[in-house]
Amino acid sequence: IDMLEQREKMRANAKLSRTADSAFKLGKVYSLPNPAVGVKHPIIHIEVGLADKVEIKIYNSAGKLVEEATLTEPPAYIKGVYAYEYKFVSNNTPYGTCSYTVRAFKSGFKAIETSGKIIFINMGYVITS
């Protein structure tokens, strides 16, 4: 089973877990790997408990929006916590330091907002299709 299939199974089991804290609050938010050396599709990991939706925006070093996504599926249950994970899908990797913003929403609660940085390092090779 590859990592994506494994994470999808974890998401499906998230609803069944009773040991994770489901409270809507900011936990850890990070990208991996970081720096993304020769990696075109890193993951942004977001711990906010159970949210109605999570919005992610990724900007290149010039501040231009290069990718955005809205996650509405249940979070995965990873190492004892609920976590949303977003895999960067663009094939136009913005090498250098990029920033990302995360906004999580839950009805009846103030939105959770945070941001971070991810560094893309080109290893000097070209990937062709």
C-alpha cells in the first residue's frame, strides 16, 4: 500500500476513533518534507480537531497565489490526533521559499488562521513526462 492509500484508510477510520481530541483548536501545522529537496509534492499537515472545512493557499516567493484547496472530508487519525493533510498537486513547482496560509472553519466558532513557509530546492534535474 502506498502512502496515499494508507492515509485514505486513516481518514475513513477517523470518524470511529474515540481517543483523539476533537476540540476545534489550533495544534501543529507544518509541511513535510521541509525543505522539499527535489520533491514536487510535499504535504501540509494541519491539526485543528474536527472542522467543517479547511482552506489552504500557497504563494510563491513573489507573493503570487500558485495553488489553493478546500478540504471538506473528515480528517485522518494520525498518531493519536485528528489531522488534515494536503498534498501539493501543482506540476509547476515554485522553487525557493513559498508561504502558505491555512484557515479552518467550524459552525459556531471563530475561524482558526495560521501560516507557514516551505522551501523548494531544485536538485538540478528535469522530470519529463
